[in-house]
Amino acid sequence: MTKPGFFTRFTSRASAILGRGWVFVTALGIVLAWGVSGPIFGFGDTWQLVINTGTTVVTFLMVFIIQNTQNRDNLALNLKLDEILKHLDLDESELLGAEDQSDEALEEQKDQVQNGES
């Protein structure tokens, strides 16, 4: 097994840290402190720009961390499910590799599964 690259290690660690409750409480505290400081700064343009810029930058960077983490988790889950299907002798199933099928094909298979068809 190969060692994960820097970005993978970074996003795994970042998502583990940033997904904790204390990070949310800290972010909430920052927003509350910013709101309370409004009267001190006269609710000016710079005061508003600080929170807008900060939240935009954080959101932009978090999108990449979340997407990378979800891509890896989704791939690992698909590999595990494929292995289960193989061990259940269902490796000829059309569901094997379903993540590579078109949306229409997946909808059709969903309807078949829900209607009890094979």
C-alpha cells in the first residue's frame, strides 16, 4: 500500500479537526464578537468587509477539503461494496461498478430494485 500524498494527509487531518464541536463554537464566537463590535466600528463598510472576506475565504478553502474527503470516502465505500458483491457471488450483477453508469441507467436500476425485479 502506498503512502498517501501531502494533500491527502492534510485534508484528512484538517477535516478531522474542523469537524469537531469546539471549532463550530469558536466560529460562532468569532461571528458573535464581530456582531458585538459593530457599534464600536459604526457598522461601517470595513467592518462588514472583514466578515465577508473572512467567510468567503474560509468557505472557498473548505469546499476543497470537504470534496477531497468525500471523494476518498466514496471511493473506499464503493471498493468495499464491490468486494462484498464479489464475495456474495454477485460479481456479475449490474450494480457492480454502478458509480460509472449514466444517471438514466441508475434511475432505471433503482426502479427495478424498488419494484422487486432482477
